[in-house]
Amino acid sequence: MNTEFAQLKMEDLRKELPEMVRSLEAYRQGSNNTLPIEVTLEELVQGKYGVSQDAFFEKLGINPKIDTMQNIFTMPQQNIRWIVPEIIRAAITTGMRQAPFYPNIIASDQSINGLQVTMPMVNMSDAAPAKVNEAETIPLGDVSFGQKSVSLFKIGKGFKLTDEVKNYVSIDVLGIYLRDFGIQLGYAMDTLAMDVLMNGNKADGSESAPVIGVYETTNGITYKDLLHIWVRAARMGRNFTTMIGGEDQAIEMLNLPEFKERHSGTTEATLNIKSPVPNKADFYIHPGTPDQQLLMVDTSAALIKLTAKQLMLESERIVSNQTEAVYASLTTGFSKMYQDAVLLLAANKKFSEAGFPSFMNIDPYLLVNFCLLYTSDAADE
């Protein structure tokens, strides 16, 4: 244990508590000059004192396994009550990180100021390199640049704690139920992420995920259809190893022979595909996926999470029914990065009618270089 912390008296630590909590709230809220940062009480305690949160509670004179919220509120030293919102927040945050899948499908989480942010859109398709002969001028390509405005939303929910809960339920047991509340907030984040994945951020729908058909609709989605997507994606530098679909689609995928049957031995011949094709994938279940469709995502290039304000807690006492109302909210949103990093594989559409969009067809760009080469050689002759 940190020597300085070991020598610290309980009364001194309780006196420091209000300032510690205020600093945490300031970090999470941000300002005009600083971006919001997600910091937990446990991280602050570890960084400042080099001890665990349990050791910190013990020094404060709190036993979460026994003490209730009312025990804390009625302690002689009033500063101790500043710890209650942090205990509630820690339980809610645990739930938000537990069940929802959005943290696993974003490329990064960026803190920003304001409710709107301008994000770039870069198109490299006209900047394909070409062969340059000796003393020739290097040809110029075009990198088109655009902008889009991404709006952020406040997500919030309130709940009431009765006096009976405050008086008789220990903090540890209460935390179990508060984690469920956090899970519900996390599900709301999943829904926001799904909307941006499928529809993009632009009102005209121009960023919508392309819908790709299958070889035979009578067979539904087969492993060959997945290979069709994976091979094209590999050539584009994309890696669709994350899938999102409904329960029925998950069952269909699990029932594919390639995913359920075990094989041993080696093949008579070996073919190594040098454009890497996944041999495994992650599947998340979400009812927001269209019926008979499978959302395929390259998590490294699909979404960025934007956060203007981290999880904040506010409370008020409602005397009329003897409850404590607690409100949790955060201001956040998602921005789509690359349109070709997300697509929908539809079991009810044929590929001959719903094929790859033009921005997923890289062959013309390869042929352009050959054409430039042949034209240059012909001119030299």
C-alpha cells in the first residue's frame, strides 16, 4: 500500500472527497478548452494514491457489502455522501460495458466539443498510381475531399430509489440492479450505432450500406455467398469478420455445414489464397437488422464514436412519495467512416440483380494503369 495513503487519516480523506468528485465531473463534462474524458473513481484513486477502490472505501470507513445508501447519508461527516453518485455511476458504467456490442464495432472513440461536428469524406479512387518511365512527368491524380455534418444526441433515463431501498439494501446488492440499468443504456447505444451503419449520417441516404444479393435465393445465405463477399473485400483491403443479424439469421448461420461440421485430415491438393480470406467471424444478434439480411462490418473502418459529454448523474429528492430520483445521461453519436466498410448480404435478393456497387469494383482502376502504360509505349514508338 502507498505509504502516504497509509498515513492519511480518515477525516482528512473525507475532507478531500468533494474536490475529488468535482474534478471527476469536470473531466467528464469537458469545457470550451478541454475535451470530455471518461475517468472512473477507481482510476483516479489508483492514479492518485496507488491503491484499489476497495482499499479506498475501507479508509473512508465504508463497507459496500453491509452499508446502505442511508448509512452513508447519515454519517456525521457530511462530505462522505459525495461518494454515493460515484458508486451509482460505477455500477451503471459496468452494465454499459457488459452486454452491448457497440464497443466492439467502432474504430475509435473520439471526444469532441459541441453537439455537431464536421467530419471528412475522402475519395482516393482517382489517385491510382501509374508507371512512370525515365525522364517522364509523374501524372497527377485527384483526391476528392468532402465534408458532412454529424449530429450528436443526448441519451438519458431516470429511475427512482425508494426509501426502503436506500435504508435496507446494501450498496453491493443495489449495484447488481443498477448494472441492469446501464445495460439498457448500452442497448440504446447499439441502436444508434446500427442506424448509422445501415443508413449513414447523410439525410439523402447516400451513405447507406449497399445491399448485395446471393447466388441462389432458394438456398438463402450459404458459405459460398460469404466467400463471395470475403474475396472481394480482401482485394479491397477490407476484412468483414464481424456480422450482425437477427436471431433467425444467427440460427441459419450456425446451421451451415461449414460452421457446424468437424473435419480431419488434409486435402489432396493445397490452394493458398494470397488475398486473405477469414476462417472465422464474430456474430452479434440485433433485431434492427432487416429480415433475411446479414450486416457485414469491417470494424477497423466502419464507425467512429463521438462523445461530447460522458455519463453524468443528477438527482433530486421527491418528498411526496419518499423517493430519490436519479437521472443518467450522456451526449454521444456515431460517424460512418467508409461506405465500403459496411454492407448488407440479402438472402432474398439475387446477386445478378443486386451486385457489388461501383465503389466496390476495383478492376477498372487496375485496368486504367495498363491503359496508361500501353498508351505511353505506343506514343514512344
